[in-house]
Amino acid sequence: MPFFGSSHWLFSVKTFVAAMLALAVSFWLDLPRPYWALASVYIASQPLAGATRSKAVYRAAGTLIGAAGAVLMVPNLVDAPLVLALAMSIWSGFCLYLALLDRTPRGYVFMLAGYTAAIVGFPAVDTPATVFDLALSRTEEILVGIACASLVSSLVFPRSVGPVVAERLDVSLQHGRDAASDALDPQTSTPNDAHWLRLVTDVAEIETLAAHLSFDAAVERRSLDRVRRITPRLLMLFPVLSAISDRRVALADLGGASERISSLVARARALIAAVEAIDREKEAAELRRDLEAAAVVSADADWRALVEASLCLRIAELLDILLDCGELTKALADGSFRPAPLRLTVESRVARVRHLDHGAALHAAFALACAIFACCLFWIATAWPEGSVAAMMGAIVGSLYASQDDPTPSIAGFAKWTILATTIAGVYLFVVLPHIHNFETLALALAPVYLAFGLLIASPLTFRIGLPLAIVTPTAMAVQELYSADAENFVNTSLAMSAGMALTAVTTALIRRAGAQLRARRYARANRDALVQAADPHAGNDVRLMGLMLDRLFLLAPIAHAVEGRLPDALRDLRTGLNILDARRSRNTLVGSRRRRIDALLKHLSRSFQIGAPGPSRAALRAIDRAMATARNAGDARLLLALVGLRRCLFAAAPPPDQSLLEAKVA
């Protein structure tokens, strides 16, 4: 497969056409900085039409907010440079804080509002009376650029988001099958973290693409609902597969599963591993019935039988998840296909809600504000006329990579490609452009490098190279309708860009150290707090509570390599919470001493989670065993299997419960 395919070339040509259209319109409107319109095309353009339109809308909104902020701050604070620098730094930091909390493409509005204020405000410090005109022209140039990008993307071979989402879902479903097959493999003793990382990456991509569906005219509204139903099911594979692996380990410690259960596991693995397994409805239904029959708990079932029943229950859930995802994916790819009723009501167990990591957002916002303020102090101390460019670039690169745990390498990479971009701009400005006499020859002269930039942006492998080249080159070149070049100004501007990024990289490196470890500890504390709430019989909104724990697992998986051991802990916490909530639901059907025994268990667990102990006390283990006897006497198989899961989550190394205790009668 070639490094750049036909889709990359199509995107590059379309983007270049949109950029030249934006440049021509800017010349016609006599805008003061037409190169901003050109750069905006490359920033806003996406391979998918819906994504381009959504980014255009968000960019327009962010530009308006940021420009308004600059107009508000600069005239009122220009006589106090340090106060103005502090105000602009706080503004950018606060906007970044909001952007990082959002975690959707909509967050781009806040990020852009933050650094647009810097782009508009800092150059106007010497002439504050012109800040409104500068803000207005900046907004006009941005709007021209994004309008041209949206127009060309929508009219010239538009690429819809819907089929791409369906294709991505097919890949994700196959990754889910691979993870399931691995979990059921008798030769595999421990789950492979690579499966979790792949699934998390898949879901992140799908949710990002799905956010653009509402901006795609070719996509039906119900497609978005189907995607929203699929993603929590894909994420539920985490606790389900983890539980299956745990039960298999437990059975291995007990001498192995019975022949009947081993046969069911083998059948499930064969069905899931088949590429077209989702179409084998009859075989899946038969296996589902056999698993349900095997999950029935007899009155004299010993510990091994209980673990086997729990395993069968989780395998049945796994089949339901994969079948539901397959049906919904088919419906998304083919609008005429009507999916069967969903088998597993995931929505009654978890909701797809996002964890608000205020600590990480504040940390990143503080680092950005400090970086911008450091650039401003450097500008004020040196009285460098181009110091505003340093502060402006600090705001831009500090915002673009703030979502990373360690943005310093990315900022350094941006700076490296900025040097190449300014070199290219210098060659054009002093060698090529003096020989250009009309718009047609200008477009021809720009075509080679800008087509190359488009190719680099189109490929995920080279996006980080293409983006700085496409942003910095037109800015440094400062293309105008009438040619003008100032070597001293060009050199100063180029040096100021590098200085701003260097200061931002150093400041960020000093402030944002040990980011991954810090995040992992915050997630662990938040999960413990969630378990305390889960163990409270009177707490409400259970599905949201588990949704938050699932989302924290989603956030933890990409940094698992830097926080060894945290991912299994988070999986165990999530399974613990789900089992506690299942036990609480069954508790509501009990009365008298039976209900009190479940309450006693919940109290033991809550106390252990509150004090932050490494694990629940032995008293909690005894409470679980007594609660299991209660569930057996009440004939509540769901409660009994939930308690089996809870015991395995919290006391995996403990010996099996005493059979006489399990069979004890409860009044």
C-alpha cells in the first residue's frame, strides 16, 4: 500500500483549491492579513465533510469569543503591562481548562477562544485603539477561510462521516472478538493489556467521528443514536472479559472446569472467533440457552459450581454484547436494515458519562498561563518589538498539546518543524515571490509546497509534521496582494516564534512532571469514592456512578504503560462496583434478617473503602460468605452470583468458603 493513497491526494488537492479560493476572496475584500484566511483553511479542513463543517462552526465561535475577550482586556489594561499580561494568561488558561473538561470536538471552541485573544490582543498592545479593527479583520479572515474550506469539502467529492464510522465499528468489533477469543483461550492465563488499549483507541476514534455526524447532511439522525448505543457496549467488554479471565483462573486453582463447562467455553470461543459469527443466529441462540441452563445454581452447589455458574453468566453477557454490536453496526452501514431488539440492557447498568478531571485540567491550565506570562515577562524585559509573536506562539503551542500528559516533546517537535517552515517561507519571500506578478502565477508557485502540506496533514502518521508547516509557513511568509518584504522583520519574527516555543517548552517541562502517575492516583481515589457511594443502600443514580468508573478506565488505558499495575486495579474496582450494585438491587427484594445481612456486608465494604485500606477486612470476607448463605436460602441466584463475583474481586487469594457456611439456614 503506498504511503499516500488516492484519498490523501484528493484531500490535498481539495484543501489547496479551498486555500487559493480563500486567498482570492481575501484579496478581493482587501483584508489586511489574507494569509490568515489561507492558514485557516488548512487548520479547519478535515478529510470528512461533516468533520470540516463541525470544526468550521466551532472555530468561528471560538474566534468570536476570543476576539471579544481581547477587545475587552487590551484597551482597559494596556497602561499596566504586567496586569494585562496576567489577565491574558489567566484568560487563556481558563479557556483551556474548559476545553480539557469537555473532551469532545466542541472543546475546540474554548481552546480557540483562549489563544485567539492572544493572537488579537498582543499585537495590538502598542496601538490599543486599533484592537477592535484588528479583532474584526481577524474574525473576517477566519470566517473567509472556514467558509471556503466548508464549501469545497461539501461540493467537491464530499466524503460522508457515516460509512467511515461503520467501517471503524467493524474493525472495533473484530478487535472485541479477538479480545474475547483470547479471554476464552485455555492456553492464556492472564488477559492481554494490548486488547484493552486497542478497544479504548477504537472507542475514542468512534466517539470523535460520531460527534461530527450531526453536521453531515448525508447521515440520518438515528445513526447517531445507534453509535451511542454501541460505544457503552464496547466498553462493557472490559469488565465482562476481565471477569471471564478471573473465573478461569479461579477454576484452574480448583483443579479445572468440568467437562460440561469446558465444552461450553470451547463452543463460545469457536463461535466468536468465526469472522461471520454475528450471522450465526441459530447457533448463538442454542449456545445462549445452554449457558443459561449451566448458570442455574442447584441447592447443594459447592464453590466450584458457583464459580462455573458465574463464568457461564459472563460468557452469556459477552455473546449478547457482541451480537448487539453486530446488529447495530449492520444497521449503521445499511440504512434499510432493521436490527433485532437488543439483548443486553447495558443502559440499566452503566451510562456513558464523562469523568471531569478538574485536577488535570487545572494543572494544564496553570502550566499554560505560566508559559504565556513567562513569554510576556521576556517581552517586557527585552522591549523586543517582536516579543508579541513569542507570547502569541506560546499560547498557540501550549494550547494545542495541553491534553497530553507530557506536552514538552510535542512542543519541541512543533518548534523543529517551525524552523523548516520559516526556511521555506524565507525562500519564497526573497527568492520566488519577487518574480510573481499575478494571482495565477502565485497559485502555481505555492502549489508544490501546499500540496505537500496537505498530504502530510491527511495522513495520521505525518499529521504532526504537516500541521506546523501549514500554520507557520503562510504566517511567516505574510502573503499580501502587493509584494513587500522586510528581511529584518522576517528574521525577528522567526526568532520570536522559536523563542516563544522554547520558553513554553521549558515552563511546561518544569510544571507538568509526573503527569501520568498523578492522574492514575486521582482516578484511584475517585474510584474508591465511587465504591463508597455504591455500597450506600440509599445512594441514587447507580448507572451514572458506574459510567464514571468506566470512563476513568477509558482514560487510564492509554497511559497504562506508564502506570504499571493501575489498569488491573481499575478493572477490579469497576467489577467490584457492578457486583455491589447488583447485590443492592437484589437486597431491595429481601426482608428481615436476610436484608440485614446484606446491609451488614455493605457497611463493612463502605468502611474499608472510606479508610483507603489496601483491601477489605477479613470481617468483610466473612460478611460476604454469610450473605452468600442468605442468597442461597432466599433462592436468589442473581444475588448469589453477584456475591461470587464480589468475593473474587476483593478476596481472589482467599481459600474457598466453607461449604457448611454456604448451606447455613437464615431466618
